[in-house]
Amino acid sequence: MPPDPARRPHRTPTVAGLLSRSDADGTADTIAARQLPSGMIPRFDGGVADPWNHVEAAMALAVTGRRIEAEAAYGWLARIQRPDGSWHQYYTADGVDQDKLDANTIAYIATGVWHHWLCFGDAGYLAEMWPVVERALDFVLGLQTTRGEILWARHADGTPWPFALLTGSSSISHSLRCGLAIAHVVGEERPSWELALARLVHTVRHGGHDAFAPKDRWAMDWYYPVLAGVLSGSEARARLALRRRIFVHEGEGVRCVSNQDWVTTAETCECAMAYLAAGDRAAALKLFEWAQHRREPDGSYLTGRAFPANVSYPDQECTTYSAAAVLLAADALAGDSPTSGLFVDLDALPAPLDLDPVEEPARD
């Protein structure tokens, strides 16, 4: 059922023994403090913003009740959206820093806007943001191949990149499901999106290395098909078990890249949500606990830590997207809000059409 539009603002999530409400509010404050008057949320003071991490930060502001700041973030994206529905990859306070058009970062607006609706139940605001979401997803689906995967990006001149990424296509599948959920609430039908989603999910599940550029060294390629809800149940648990020893630095978190002892806050918290989606709450809680090792006194979070030197890397860098990942994982673990199931409950979004062939019963 859609949320009640009169519902009170979202309550800041807590995780017993690991993150108190005041801790979480302090973390949200560090994100809000870095938001520019335009609404843009850079990765850190003086740094760039990209649409994906910007939306992640907006969602974190929303789950801690900071509606004004979250809507300022979405307002910035709406104002700078290109006529074709896209955004450039990186922005500074003064303009474009990197002009590539990254499909995954563009699609993520659908996840953010649906999340915002779950938080606040404002039908008017959802209708206002619908054209922004619609244009973005139509642009992204212009990069879908006949097989089903989504090419990574376009150059600013419109030329598509020649390959797709498993992480990006997995994340886009989740954003498409959010887009279809929005369409339903605003009274629109998008059968072309439904078919595109079905083809995309089928390819993520079965496409293999023929469909995606080889990025096996990156942790996101390992857990994102689970986090995005493409794999579930025993398949999800098997995938997580298969490479856990490669990517998980016991006692610290998830390596960003398998051959480097560099654990990151964001990957650790995302992977925690993947374990939660797969039904392993104990593993999820343990990863979330380890992520707290990178909490700073002001409530911000270090991007990562390198071993065996045990030094922050990049040196003393705290990022808004790292703080946001902590808050979204906390919300998922708390499990008591309208948004807590967005990344971990397969039934929270429209299900993809099933393109897998039905096996005929054996005949004597």
C-alpha cells in the first residue's frame, strides 16, 4: 500500500549497541554541513559531486528527517538535468568537471525519488519529480543492448561506450523497479520499462562475461546482484559465500578491490545490506559493526583504511557518501521504517517479468 501522505516525518534509525539516534543525527549533520546553497552535495568540502553519490546523500538526509535539505538536493538535480534526461558524471560548485554520461548514476534518481516518497508520502512532490525520473530512465534505456545489458555510458557527444558493467546494470535494475513503482503511484503505465527490466534482469542472471566487462577484482561486482535483488534466497547466499574470503577483511570490512588490503566504509555497509537481503542478519550486523571503526569524533566516516599500515586512505578523507551508506544500512538493519526494506525486501518493489524458460515436464 502507498504511504499515508499525512504520516509524520521519518524517525532517525538506530542500531542497538552500534549506532544511537544521536550518533546517526550527528552523521546526518556532517552531510548537511557540506551541502552547498545550490543543493549540491559534494563528496567532501571542495570536492566533486556525482549524481549517484549525491542521491545517496539525499536519501540519508531523508531517513534522518531532513526533508528540506533532501529536497534541495533533488531540486539541484532537476535544475541541471540535460534536455536528453541525463547528467554529467562529475560536477563542481562552478560547473561540469567530467562530461561523461554514466547510465547508472543517471538511473539512481528513480531510487532516490521513490525513497523520498516512502519517507514523506507527498503525492504532489512525487508528481513534480516524475518527469525528471521519466526522462532519466528513458535516456538510460537508450543504452540497452538487444541482449539486455545496459552499456556503461555515453560520451558527451552521444557516442556510447562499447561495454557494460555488472555492478551498474544490477543497480539500474533496482532503479527501474523504483521507476515502475513511481509510475504506478502517479497513474502512468510503462510496459516498455517492464520489458526492458525483464531483459536486463535475465542478462544479469545469465549473461556471464560475454555481457559484462571483466571486473571480478571489484567487490561491487561480487555483492551487487544480491543488493539489487537480482539474486535471492539460496542463489544470493551462494554468491556471497563464494568470494567472501577474497573480499572480506575479517574484523575490518570489505575490500574495495580484491588484491588490495584497503577496506572502505561504503562497500562494507552496502555489503551488509546485501547479507541482510540474503537473510543473514548476523553477517550484516558484524559488517556494520566493523564499519564503525572508521567513525570520526564529529560523526563523519573515513572513506577507507589500508592495511597492514593501518592508516586512513585516502589520508584522512571523510566522504558524504560513506556517511550516507552508514545511515542507509542503519535504516535497513533497524527495520522499523517505511524505507527500511527498499534494498533488502524483494517484495518492496514491482517484480520483474520472468523471461526464464519454463521447463517442460519429462515424458515417459
